[in-house]
Amino acid sequence: MDTLDLLRQLAIIILFAKAFGLLARKCRAPQVAGEIVAGLLIGPSLLNWVSDSDFIKGLAEIGVVLLMFSAGLTTDLKQMKKCGLKATLIATCGVLVPLVLGTLLFMGFYGFAEPGTDQFYHALFIGTIMTATSVSITVQALQELGKLNGMVGTTIVAAAIIDDVLGIIVLTFVIGLRDPSENIFSVLLKILAFFAFAIVVGYLCYIGMKWLDRRHPHTRRIPILSLALCFGMAYIADKYFGVADITGAYCAGIILCSLQDSNYIARKMDINNYMLFGPVFFCSIGLQTNIRDLNLNVLWFSLAFVAVAMIGKVIGCGLCAKACGFTGEDSLKIGAGMMTRGEVALIVSQQGLTVGMLESKYFTSVILLIIMSSILTPVILKFLYEKHGEADYTDFKHPVRPAELSGK
């Protein structure tokens, strides 16, 4: 492919991705959904104007790394500590239940497989995709309802943040198991070794960046060095520890998220993502999906995938919230608030395709899940709040329901 053709394809990707992204936002759907649809339109499914070349794949991979770096940068560690144990337990159940249900769903459609076989790992990866939560749509809905800062809203946001961390750990573990020369203990050892390395090196980098940030605040050298740390951690994670590169990028973001200029760094990264790498990544999902290959079996699987992924979060997070002391009505709100999927699910899917644990035809299932969960979650939350309100948790052991409050 010559340079002129690459320029033509990039121009088409950027133009269509932004046009369809804005159209999706007008329809109150996630912008990424519009960018994926743009990829379907200009790719082999319909117009076939753009091919999924190695160059496009390379740009998309950089986009994935930058997205995870930005996710780490915007992590609120104080909020994670504030909600503490309850949010951690809810997030853990919200990861484990969909993981198990997703694995069983794939086996139910395509046959049960013994651990260690390719079929088993494919099933396990379907469950892994279901673990990720995207809370941006939920946050927007809670803001509109004026409930973001309530106990339920705060718990949902904190659990979603922890959920992302746990999801990345699960992804790292599952991909590590795929190597036939590895066993569970060696995979765990490598993961622990990487996180130990990240803590030590991360602390030293944080001290150095904090000193530099005080000496030269809001200067370009801060985001430039941060970007170098992002790419360096991504490379080291994959090359020397066998851990997914996006895990290294996410850890780099966590290292820098407490800097005074963390928002400044995040804004600079967002410019790169918004202008080029983000649109290329989300369009590449559409480019790798050929709806002409869609058959009735995949369609039925996709519908079941959406239902199980959403119900799995409600069951896992909702039941755990109830066990943690929330009322039944508020537990249902927490479960519903954790249903949304977005960028992280796509990133996990892309990693699965790269390592051969996911076939491209299942991108249809993931895209459908993102669109359906993004539409239904705000509607369900609004209905639940209007019908039941939110309990008073001043005394968490004895929450007071709205009906009891109005009767006082």
C-alpha cells in the first residue's frame, strides 16, 4: 500500500468517524457507537473504501494504549478509598458473575470443552469481555437525575473504577493462560512480578515527575515525558512480563493520576485520541467486522450475549449490594447502573482478536451490547428512582426508605 492510499484511507476514516460520532451523540447514544458504525459503512461490510491494513492496525493499537493511559490518568484514588470495602466487594461480584455466565453461554451454544483446550479459552474470553463496565453513560444519567453524589451514585462510580482494574487483571490472567508453555502459577507469578515492578518503578517515576511538575508546571515537557512513560510501561509489560501492553499503559496512568497536572496531561492525551488514534481504533472495530458473514447462529448468540451480560451485572452487583446493607430497591439501582459497556469492552475484544482468542464475527455481539446497554441503563435508572427514590444511609445498619422519611 503506497503513501497516497494511506492518506486517502485516513481522510475517509477521520471524516466518517467524526460525522457518525456526532450523529450518535445527537441521538443520545455513545459517540464510540457512531464511530464503529462508520467503520462498518466504509469497510468490507458495505462500501469497502478502507481495508484493515497493518498500518491501520498499528495506529489502532496505539489508540488502545492511549485510551487505557487516559483511563488510568482520570482514576480518582481518593474516591476508591472513600467507598472502600463495599464498592470493592460489589465490583468483584460484578466481575466474577458475568465471567462465569459468559463462559457458560459460549459453551451452551458451541459445546462444553475441557480446560486447556482452545474452545475453553474462547469461552473464557467471552466471559472476560462481559466483565468490563463503562460508567460514563450512568454518570450522565445520575447527573441529570441529581443523584450522582448520593450514596448509591457514589458507590456505582467507585465500583465501576475498581471494576476496570479487576477487569484488566482478569484479562491479563486469561491471556497468560493461553500460552501452552505456561501454567496458572507461572502466570500468577509473572503478574505479581509486574505489579511489584510497577509499584517500585512507579513510585520513583512519581517522585521525579512530582518534582518536575513543581519546577515546571503546565509545560509541554510534562505530557511528553508522561507519554514516554506510557509507551515504556506498555513495552516492558508485554516484552518482559508477558502482561498485556494495555495493562502497562493503565498502570502508567495510575502512577501519574495524583500529580497536580494530571488533568493537564489527560487533556493533552485526549487531543491525540480525539483527533486521530481514537477514531482509527473504533473504526477499525467496524473494519474487522463483516456483517455479510453474519448468520442466524451468530445473531441468536449475539442476542443471548447482550441479555446475559446485562443480567449478569444486575445479579452480581445487585445481590452483593444487598448483602452489604443496601435496600432491595437501591441494590437494583446499583446493579442496573453497572450494566453499561463501552470502550473497555472494545479494548478487551481487540486484545482477544490480536492473541487469537476471539473471532472477528463476535465483534457484532460486543457492538450490540454497547448500544443496547447505553440506551437501556438511563431509562431503567430513571424509572427506578422515580418509583422508589433513594434511602437515607446516615445510619448504614438501619437505612431509612423514602416512604418512611415522608411519614416522619
